[in-house]
Amino acid sequence: MDDERSRITQRVVTSAPARLDFGGGWTDVPPYADREGGTVCNVAITRRTVVALGSAAAGSAAGGAAGGLVRGALRRAGIGEGAVRVT
């Protein structure tokens, strides 16, 4: 794990617009869409979500309600838990 932490030296900040779903929410996402097809009607608005990834000073990741989602995304990206700090 220490090797993994030492490789992460940059900080990445990204954002995405919030989306309002008017109908069909998530019907265009596999596996449902693969079986049934799907159509979504939504719109992006100016309010944004911002996420920052950086080297973990204390080897911590985001907690709270989004903690499980964050841990799953890091695992999917091949980044070990505690290797980065997510804010």
C-alpha cells in the first residue's frame, strides 16, 4: 500500500452538472437497457458537483452517505482503499 500512495502525487479536481430527470431515469443504463431498451428525458442545470482526488495524508477516503459509492469507484479504478483522499 505504501508504494501505491507514493505514486499519487497530483491533485485532480473535476466537476459535473447536476441533472434533472423528467422521466425514464436509469432505464438507459445496463443491464436494464441491454434487456429492455431505455429512454431518458433529462436536462443539465448550472448547479455542479465537484470532486477532488489527491494523495492521502492519513490514508483516508470519503465517508458518510457517499462513502460506499466512493469506495466502489476507487476499487473499480484499481486504486486501493486509503491510497487517495476524496473530498
